[in-house]
Amino acid sequence: MSQAALLPATSTHGAEQQQRLAETHVALHDEHKAALCELGSSGSMSGRDGAALSPERMMRLSSWSQQPSSTSKQLHLELEHLREALKTMRLEKDKEIAMLKDQLTPPSPTSSPRALAERIAAALRNPVLSLPYLHSIQFGADLVELSAHVGATLEKEDRCLSLQSPTYVLGDIHGNFSDLKFFADHVWRLGFGLTAGTFLFLGDYVDRGTSSLECVAYLFAHKVLHPEKLFLLRGNHETRAVNGLEAHYGAGAFLAQCRQRFGHDEGYIVWHQINHAFDRLPLAATIDQSVFCVHGGIPRPLRGDSNSSALSAIQRLPRAVSMDVLDKRFYDSNPSLAMVSDLLWGDPVREDQESMLDATTGFGRSALRGGSAVSFGTKAIDSFLSATGLSHILRAHEARVDGIGLAKAARVFTVFSTSKDHGLGDDATCGCMLVERGRLLAINRSPHFGRQQQLVRRRSIPSLLPPASASRGRESTGITSAVPSLRPATTNVSIGSSAEPTRVPPSQSVGATQVVRPPRRRRHSANDDDESDSTDDEAPSPPPPPARRRAQSLSALDDNNQAEDP
């Protein structure tokens, strides 16, 4: 096309022609600035200036955008240069990605995905001895290959999994490999394969903690080794918009950790390939068709639809969903993406915030997350549980000092499986939940695990029965249950204390703390019953010594022992 054909009419006669000329001039300026923005923010991954992005060229091109008096002819010519620069830059970037992928491909591929997973899992049994391998480019290449296998497996799974108990449920890990290793040593110490039941992780495996790569490698390797035992859900940190946010998380960002470990270019490819698998993670699960498990919250009803189809709507979501924009309001115009955002980002509100929600739906904007995420209250929970036939909601997403939190008449549980990086103090611990035979059992790590102390403090996991109604039986707990046998458990399991776990009577105050001397270990006879098989009808244990500090209420445990987890 000739330059003359590119130029608009230059006649100054007539208001209409003048108006068209002015609009064309403004449009050219806008396109010019947009092209400069893309060039400036999408340079090569290595940061090296190519021919299309030389500093002199950028300075010359940007000078035109600062001159409102630039003629349309000049803008047209500069835009042609910009378009060519963008085209060259995109081609170079595609070539660079392909070249880096070739560099990360092992020279002799492993014989099978299982052999690769076994090699990585073996290295992670003792990360200190495996430090040279874990900091080598070979580990990065293995992660790229492992992520491809895991992504293919995840893409075949339902978007809303249907699991049967017994199921262990873990919340946020956030790059804390030491706490993940603690659960491996005490909860599934015989390994996933030999431990009864299934294992469900609710997301947020990366960011904050400095061992995000080890956590991902551990979970991905065992997903390959035990695809029918280990299940992974997606959290809000399993999105590029969050785990690539180096400006916010600094060295704790997953992208920053990948680049620090493998180099600027190679680290980007490892990060990109792992996120490719993250895009295919399931979004929710049900256990025994009674407990709804999710990272964030329950979804808002679709327009013209009811809560009864919420589970089927989750099943219909795309197998791969890429979320690269941080502002969740961006997705509101797309029903499918809006539902994904609700599942990843939603939070239950405190009791004093119920009035801020929509009185009809029970949903509102979350003040905790800057107003762009969705929050839900009692009205939304009632509608969701009643319409779906479920009885409880088990989620993660919010830090809890005890690892476990309760809300909404013990129908909503929050489980947090990392004790670090959330500003909750030295006594913060990590927890998980066990759904087994119609019971919900809370398990947490003693805050003094690993410390050599004569006195060990045992922190009681709160009874899931409201204190005021515990003595009146299940019928008066206020829990709407689709499965009558599903009742809150009253068993306290605190791992890491040398004192043996004891049964917490339903009438005992919630959150009481006591100091006890470690008793001698007794021998277990063949007649001893498993403590988890006991029922609420047994005689209560003797009352504990007076608490050293005032017992907390359920509402205090729910509202105060938390921290924001963006």
C-alpha cells in the first residue's frame, strides 16, 4: 500500500472533514501508545534488547507519542515501524521459548512417567542430601516433563471430584515443605499407597514459602505414582496472575523462585510449564455426597438457574482454564470464569458483616480482598446446602493459628496446613481434617513439636458441637445434615506432643489450654480399642486441670485467629 493511500483527506474545507481528521489523528495516537506499551512490557524473557527493541529506536518512537502536534503522515509512518517491531519481537519470543524448551529436555528421556516420579520422590525423601540435584538444571528439566504427565492426568478428571471416605483433607501449603514433610511423617508415614483412604489437597501449593518447587515436585510425583489415592484441587495461587506477581511477593513469588533456582530464562519455562498443569486442576470435590470441598467458597447461582445445578455447572466448566488477570471483576461478564473465580477466591463473612450482603442471595463483595472477590453468608450457605443435599463445607484460603477454624454453626470448616509466613506468631500451627464414617476429625501439630521441653502444652482442638447445645444431642445442634449419621467429632488429636491424645468431652470449653506433664508411654494390648472408634455415649474423661488462660468461644476462634491470604 502506498503512503498516499494511508493519508486521510487534507482538505480544511467543511466541518465534517475537519471532525474526521481530528478523530483519525486521535485514533492514530492511541494506537501508537498501545503499541509502545506492548513493546515496553513484552520484551524478551532474558531482558536482552533485540534489534526491534534497541534503546535508540524506543526513544525515537516514544518521542512521537509525546507530540500532540505530530502530523497524521508522521504517525502513519511511525506506526508502520511499530507494527514491524512488534511482529519481529513476537517471532523472536516464540523462537526463544522453543529453544529453551529444547535445552530443558533431558538428553536421554526417562523410560516412563512412573520412573521419573520415583526418581523425584526418592530425592525429596532427604532434600539435604539431594541438594545438588534439586538445584541443577536437570531437576528443572524433570519438572517440565513431570508437569506434562500430570497435566494430561488432571485434564481427564472431573471438575468436581466425587470421593469416598476415609479422606484426609489438607489446606494451604504455600511452599512450606517442612510442614508438608511433617504430615508425610505422621499422617501417611507408611506412604500414600499403604495408608487407608484417599488424600485431598485444597490448593495454594506455591508462593510465600521458599520451597515451592519442592512442594510441587512432591505432590506431582505422588500424583503420578498414586493417581487414584491423591487428588489436587486448584487454589487462587495456582494462577499466573498470582504466582507470577514478583512485585508483591518478592523472592517468595513462585516465578521468582523458579528464576532464582534455574536462571532467568530457564526458570520462566519451568514456571510456565507447571502453570500449564495448574490450569487443568479440578476445582471442587464432594466426600460421601455430604461434604463440599473447595479452596475458596461456594459459587453464586448462574443467571436464570438455581443452586440445585451448582455441582453440575462445575462439572461443565472447561477442562483447562487460564486466569492471567488479577482483578476478579474482569471475569464477571463470563459466567464460567465468574464461577471459577468464586471457587478460588470466595470467603465466608463474619457474623457482624452479614448485614453487608445482599439480603436475597446472601452474597456480596469481599472487603478482605479489596472488594474484587466474592463473600458469602448464612443465606447463601443455607440455599447451597439445601439445594445440593450437602451438609458441610470444607475449605482453605484463610490462615488459622490452630490450623482449623469453624464458622456458621459449624457448617463451614477452614483448614490451613502451613504454620509459617502469615504473621500469626510462634504458636501458629498447621492442621488437616479427616472425614471418616460420618465424622469430621480435626488433626493439628503441637506448636511445641520438635522443642526439648519438660512441659508440653496441649491445645484442645475445638469440639465441632456448639457448647450450648452439645449436651442436648445432635438434633439441637442446628446443623442441617443430608446424611443423618454425619456428625461433628469430639476427638482431639494433637500430633507432636509426648502426651497421648485424649478425648475432649462435648461439654468442655472450646479452645482451653492446659499444661500437663508427659505421662509414661504404656504398652498397647491386643484388647485396646482404637480411640477413633469411640462414640459420644461413652463416659466422659475426668475434668482437666484449671486452664491457664481463659477459654475462647467459637466466634473468637473464627474471627480473631486469622490472617489475610491474598
